[in-house]
Amino acid sequence: MDRSEKAANRVNPVVFGGGRFVAGASDRTLLWSEDGETWKDGGKIDYKDWAFWFRRGAYGNGSFLLMGNHGKDQKAYWVAVSKNGETVDHFETGLPVVNGLAFGAGLFVCVGGEGLVMTSKDGQEWQRQTVADAGDFQQLAWTPKGFVAVAKKGGFASADGLTWTPLPKRIPCHLLWADEKISIGTTWPGQMWSSTDGASWAKGAGMTPNGMNQVVYGAGTK
């Protein structure tokens, strides 16, 4: 079924990899597209609960990985793996709360409460560790210099997702984008930040009071 018109409910997240887009849609269904304009219904997660939400996504090692929560208190997390968005190749529940997901250095990496870090090559087998003195991790991003995780007690960096070291300064914003030249972040409501070294951050000009949630790079423009 082609979906060239507005979806009935929210679509989140949208992930690009392997030459196509894959997204989480309503009714536990994946959507996929090769051009970002015409979308088709893909695999459906065969799991029923009164609340079921897509929250995060990443692409790596030839697979799309989508994560979300379900249940009455919405604190039970699940993971779904798909090679192309057309089928669901793996699904499991029972994961702890995930506050950040990223792919880099050959690994999917998740972070959560009480310094939790989970790593996996395929989204099916996970290794867990706890980063001492981190507190609750709140976000995670992959940058050209490695992973950056932000916790209540400060930031942490890792080149491989396995060994983590504290950053010398606290990151004052939610990290949205990073490349070899600049890092971009945001705080509510609509305050943008930038850094050329990942350590010293400067506020940008005031923007929309509705907040900014994502930065995407393409065609030479951020």
C-alpha cells in the first residue's frame, strides 16, 4: 500500500540507511521509502499492549533498529530489528528504560538510568555495563570523535562505546548534530547552541518559542 498522503497518526522516528528511509508509524507498523516522498507499509510488530510507542531509531551494520516503550506506566522498553523496513526480523521486550540510542564504531549503543550503557552489534544480543558516578544518562549522540553521553552529573565520552571517561566541562544543551567542524545543540524554548571544539559552547540568536528537536544536514545546508 502506497502512502503518499498524510499519515493518520504521528510518524517517529525516521531513519535513513542502506539507500532508504524507515519510520515507525501507528498500529505498530513500519513504513519505508526509497525517495522520502512515497511511502509503503512495511513490517508489523506482532505484540499487543494498550500503550505502544516508537521512540528512537538508528541504522548500522546493515540493519534498522527501532526502540520504544509500552505498558501502563510506559517504563517497559522493546527493540525491533529490520533489514529493510519491509519485515520485522527480530523483536523483544523487557529492556530497561532507554534515554538515548546511537550507532558508531560498529556498535549500537543505548544509555539509561543510573549510568546504564548497553551495546550490541545486531540489536539482538546486548552487553550491559554501568558507568560509575554518571548518574542517570539523559541523551546520547555519535560524533566524529566518538560517542558523547550527557548525564545529570556531567558529560562522558567514548571512542568505542565500551570505555567511558568524564568530559572536563558540562555540556549545557541537548546535542543534536556534530561533524568535523561544529557541534549544534538546543535548550527549551528554541535556544540554539554551537561549539567548534565540543568543550566551549556559545548561544545562538533567539528562535521559535516552540522548541527545536532535530537538526539534519544535506545539500551543504544545516
